[in-house]
Amino acid sequence: MPAAEKPRVALTGAAGKLGRVVLRDLLDHGYSVLALDQVRPASLLAGDDGQFVKVDLADHGQVVEALTGRIEERPGPFAGVVHLGAIPAPGLASNAATFRNNSAATWNVFDAARVAGIDNVVWASSETVLGLPFDAAPPPYAPLDEEYRVRPESTYSLVKALEEEMAHHFCRWNPSLTMTGLRFSNVMHVEDYAQFPSFDADATLRKWNLWGYIDARDGAQAVRLSLQRKGPGVEVCIVANADTVMSRTSAELMAEVYPGVEVRHELGDHETLLSIDKARRVLGYEPEHSWRDHV
């Protein structure tokens, strides 16, 4: 496809664990990508229809320049922006630093998209808004879905909850805007799967997220499908793989670790306890990978 005909997407966090796989997936599916991060993504190869720009997402001016094309040889327009850039988990920085960086970065991207006239925004929310880790309180029911009020248990998760609220109001201000928040489960690469069989010895090791995970390649699929979603408005979807990280059945895990928690339907042997029904319905998402194919 000629470069002029390719949909062009800006991708923040393009060098991250999920971002570098999303970058490769978008390029391989006919997108032109502006990769935004602090370091050049290793998955951006010579000959790709992609460009890297070093940007501090906490600096509003830099983000506006990037999304309006003022610092590129080939400025927009952009068909969409995918925002994955952030301090990626609790405990990697102080709470204050996490809040300051992640909240500013997301507001800057959302606002810069508005300035640039970009009407399609996909961003990484998190499974943590569901109440993770479930050490403080058990899940309200299983499989978990998007139907109950978020219960952030960390500063990182609190910011993710605020991002979802922020998106609601950006869409209220601009009724033509499409925003899709993806509550990603724990991101895994193929090389991570060697450790999975060891989880079976102790069901409590991974109870903190109901034994969920997301293969980065399936996470990239969800991003791509979100860019194709017809809006307008905001939708937030849990994105996990179709199975758990365990060899033991999901019903056995719930009975042992969370015996007092309501299980709302009969579970398949290894059915995810982080429901992906909405992602299937709204995005057409269907996981293509499993750790069981590699171990």
C-alpha cells in the first residue's frame, strides 16, 4: 500500500513490553506509525513505514508538537493515537512520582489529540481498577466484568480509574470522539511462559489477579481492533487471554482460594476469570494465543 494511503497512528510507549509488540503488529497490518518514547523501539526496523521521535509525555508542549506533526518530516493527519506510555506498574517509583507522571502524560495525550483534531484515541487502562491485588478484599464475583464500580487499591490504579473518568468527559465535550480504554491483564511474552508450570504448586501465588494474563500479541490485536471501532463515545473493556495461567481448573481454583465468592456461571476447565465477553462483543476480540502452546 502506498504510504499516502496508509492510516497513520501515533503510538506512545512504543518501546515498552506491550508497546513494541503493538508497534510491530500495526506495521505488519498496513499502518504507518509515529513511535513516541524515551528510547527507540527495537521492533522498529529499517524499511518500516514508521518514525521514532523522543518525547517526554509529561511535557504538554512536546506532546502537542508530536501529535500536530510539528516535529516531523511528514506531519499528520493521524487516524488515531494509541497511548501506552506510563510508569507501568505500582512500586516502580514513589506514589507521588507515579501519580505526577502518569496522570500528566494521559491528560497531555488526550488534550493534544483534541488540539490536533484526532478523533480516535485508544489507551491502556488496567486490570488493577477491578480491585487488584485481591489481598485487601476478595473479588465481588467471578468471572469479573466491567459492570461494577472501579476499586483502585494503589496510586497506579487510582490514576487508571481517573483516566477512565477523564475519557468520559472528553467524549462529553466532543460528541464525535471515539475513545477505547483497554483494561489489560498482566502482559506476557512467549519467553515468560516457562515459569507458568511452577504456579501450580501454590494456588495463592497468582490469586492477586485471578490467575489472569494477556499474551502481548493478543494485546496488540485488541489495540488494532480498537482503532477500527466505530464510535462515538467511550468504551472500556477487560483484555485478557481466554485461559488462566494455571493447569488446575478455574472452578477448583475458586473453590480453594475464594470459596465465599459467587461464581456466576459454570466455568470451562481453564476459562479466564477476567471476563472478555465485552471485548468480544464490542471489539470482535478473540485471543489467538495461549501459554499452553509453548510449554
